[in-house]
Amino acid sequence: PRGVATQPGAGVTTEEFGEAGNATCHTAKPGEECYVHMMWAMQSIFEHPERYPGLTSKSAIEDFQSFLHESDDRCPKPCSLKYLAVDP
């Protein structure tokens, strides 16, 4: 079944599931390897902006995750901000 999983208490979607129940995206969280790579990249961009074409120091964390996913598959595809659900 299709559906979404929300981060407890945060009210935001962190995963979306396809028809087979497999996650189609996942937004990295603290404690995950991908999150560590994102934090490193967000610091590294100040000294080496040429390593991150299309990103700036003000880019959203999901943009960094998407870049890492597309460039070397270190991270899963992030859930897009425009599709995040907020609990009422």
C-alpha cells in the first residue's frame, strides 16, 4: 500500500512508500551516515564551492542530500519539501 511515515512529534514526512511498500524516498536524520555526509558537505562548501555545482551555503539540507544521492549514491533520494506533509 502507498503511504507516508512521519517523524514522531515533528509532523513532517520523512519517507514515502510505493505500491510494493518499498520506500521511494527517505530524508536523512541525525545519527544516519548520510546525515554525517550532508553536514560535512555543508561545511566544506565554504572552502570548496566548486565541488558542489548548483548548491550554495544557503541551499536546503534536502538539496545537499539530493546532490550526494545523484553524485555518488552516498544518500537515499530525499523526500521533496513540496511533498512533505505537515500534521495539523
